Amino acid sequence: MNTASHPLLHRRSSGVLLHLSCLPGRYGSGDLGDGALHFLDWLAAGSQSLWQILPLTPPGPGHSPYRSPSAFAGNPWLVDLDDLVSRGWLPALTPPSFDASRCDFEQAEPFRRAALGQAWSHFRRHGLPQDRESFRHFSQTQETWLTDYARFMVLTESFGAPWTQWPAEWARRTPSALDRLDAEAAEALGFWRFVQWRFHEQWNRLRAAAHARHIRFVGDMPLFVDHHSVDVWAQPELFRLDQAHEPEVVAGVPPDYFCATGQRWGNPLYRWDVMASDGWTWWIRRVTRLLSLLDLARIDHFRGLEAYWEIPAAAPSAVQGSWQVGPGSALFQALEQALGPLPFIAEDLGVITEAVTRLRQAHGLPGMRVMQFGFDGSPANIHLPHNLEPGLVACSGTHDNDTTLGWWQSLGPDSRDRVRDYLGAQADSEIHWAMMQALSQSVARTFIVPFQDVLGLDGHHRMNRPGQASGCWRWRFDWPMVDASHASRLGAMVRAHGRT
């Protein structure tokens, strides 16, 4: 029997999946400003107690939040610029014309970078004493990751990616080169610290506003980190790299539901033995930082902690990979000893073995079930609502799935008949509400639905297509797409099912 060890996972609750970049806003993508506060009000009106987001870390190639240059930093492009205007650090901004229907990263990120630089310049010259003290305190308390992050970003802006192609003194982090960088680039280093301070302050403001509305944040922790990241640059001994610091092997998954040839993610793999030998220090620091920001966290690709798919770096696809043993309970025991009961959700989708399930259950972590995966014709399918257990998180889909309406529209006649047999006639008229109703009624204590499904949007509004390197992560909604009935209907449903 599944049992959730953390108190937040013991009650019946419901929530909505929407990443912060998907919010409306004036500057090309959503951020931590008024749009986020307005969405909190919408969640409260819909009797929701959870807001699930994607990783808060800076995005990497293809604007993916799962390929970040830092496992510790906050996303600079989520900083609320209007807050900087209100503090007098920026003049009133006139943004370029952005497309309200999608995240316009190509324009938004340079615009935001310039505005943040202008705010830093003003703060450096005219910041109030209390703000300077707050900035100093933040820089001191976050020193274990912040200094190297700032260095990495300054060097990336100077030399580009990957870091292995930088001049040797920077790539190899010679002490004299780092000392020279600290002395000669103090202003640029200060900028990146300033941006992280503002992210920290604004995030705390948003999280306090959520708690005041009895809403908790569910975040996301990617299992692996990107090769072009401060984490690998600063501690290459923790990763399986060759003498040139290039990956010997990389992460991915074998062929599955999402991709017939598997997925070659390209992240370097950990040296688990080295991490264990120093008491899992990096992981304890990482999770401590994560849980200082979030109430619950989803471990992406949880099964990789029991066994992971190792692909030779020279292999062109994931097909050539093989399974290797992960750290298993040893890592969780170290985290539990350091941090207590872990508020984790295990993303245990895909090829899941009994060993993966035993690891999850041994540490009281709820797994996930996705109803779109339930219609293979077997009534014993674990993703169908009647087969769910209390200690699970029930979803219609994830950020990797098509929207429920898009999924329905893509089904063949036989598959549609199976869905109709299960959900009844409502499948034809309102497949998204029929699916949400069935999941909300289930015994699963936690129920989370993508915002696209609440709005009944088709596949044009999909967030991500696994294995597709470009064109993803851009979905964005606008408030005219939302009317009062969406919140009121969702709220009435979850209240009827005891999820308030």
C-alpha cells in the first residue's frame, strides 16, 4: 500500500499545472508580477490548494527549463520588471510589441536583460541603505552557490557555450584566473547577484501571497543537470567526464510512449560513488535550496535513481544505451537524515520495474498516474481511475502530454470507443471535463490538471513534445480565454469530492 510520508500529501487536495512563463504579461512571457498574483486569485476562486510549476531554474538550450545553467539559481527572466519600476530603479518601460499567444523569448530575453542591467546600474549608485543591507545579507547566505554562478554567467556572456571551449585558465578554474575575474569584473558579477536577489525577494512575496490564500507550490527537480552548467564547471569530479571534461556517457531514456527511438538528452551522468564518498554533500545542498523555495517538489525521471539509461556520448540516439544501477535508498536515507520527511512526488512514468516501485514506497513518496495512458484496452491498466490508490498523484496529462482535447482528437475509432465505454457520452462533448471528473472522484489524494485542460484547449496549446529540440515551452494564455465558469465549475467539482 502506498503511503505519503509528508503531511501535505496526506490530505485530499487538487491543483493546476501552469508554468510561470505561460502567464500573461507585458514583457513577452509571464513572470513573478501581477499576472502571477491574479492567477493565485483565480486558483482560490476555483477552490484549488496546489499550483504546480516547472523548474524555477534558468532555462537552457531551446528555452527548456529542464536544461539549466544552474541547479540552484532562479530564472532571471521571471523577475518582475514592474516591481523594479515601482522601486525607482527603472523608468516606465515601453516594451516592444509581443505576441500575446506565445512566449516571445527571442525578444523578451534581450529586453529583460537590458532592463535588469539598467536597474542594477541605478541600484549600485542610488540604492537605499536598507536595500543594500538586504542585498548584502542575501549574498552572504547564498554564498555556497552564488559566487560561482555569477562567475559562470559572466564567462558565458564573454565566451559562449560550452565552457570546455573557454580559454584553459577559465575552463580549468585556475585560482589566479578566478582572482583576476573577481577583481576585474566586480560590476558584472554584482549584476548577476543582484538579479538573483530580486528573484529571491519576489518569489518570497509570491509564495507568501499563495500561503495567505491556502495555496501551496508544487515545483519540479530535474534529475540531471546540463553539461554547460556551473554545477559541472565548478565540480567536474562529480560527473563522468573525460580528460577534456567532455561527457563520456550521457543521459536519456529508451524507446517509450513518447518516442519510438528513445530520447538522448545529452546530460552528463553523475559519479555516484564520488558523491556517496563525501556524504552526498552536493545533493543535500541542492535539495535544501529547492525546499527553501517550494512546498512540494516533483522528482523528474525518478526511475533514474534506481536505474538510469546510460548512452555512450558518441552514440547518435538513445537506442544504443543500457541500464545502469542508480544510488537507490542510500541517497534518500542521507537526505532524510539531513532534512527530515521529504515533500517529494516521484515522477514514475514510463518503463517502471518492481524495484523502482519498491524504492518509491520505501521512502513514502507518491507516484504519478496519467489518465491519457489508461486506454490500452485492459481494465487493469494502472492509470485508470478505478485502479488508483490514495498515495498517488492523479493527472489528466503532464507538460509532456498533448492537451486532453488534442489527445482525444488524435485517437483512432477503436481508442475513442474504449474512452466512451469508460467515461460515457460526455467524452464526445467535453472529454476534458469527463476526465477531470473521473480523476477528482478517485481515491487518489492529490489531483492535478493542466490549465489547458481546464480551458478545454486543443493540441495547438501543447507545452512540450519530448524529443523535439525546438519550438517547445512557448505556450502562453491570455485572460480573455478564461471566463468565470472555469473557476466556478472546477471549484464545485473538487468541493463535492472533498478536495478543499
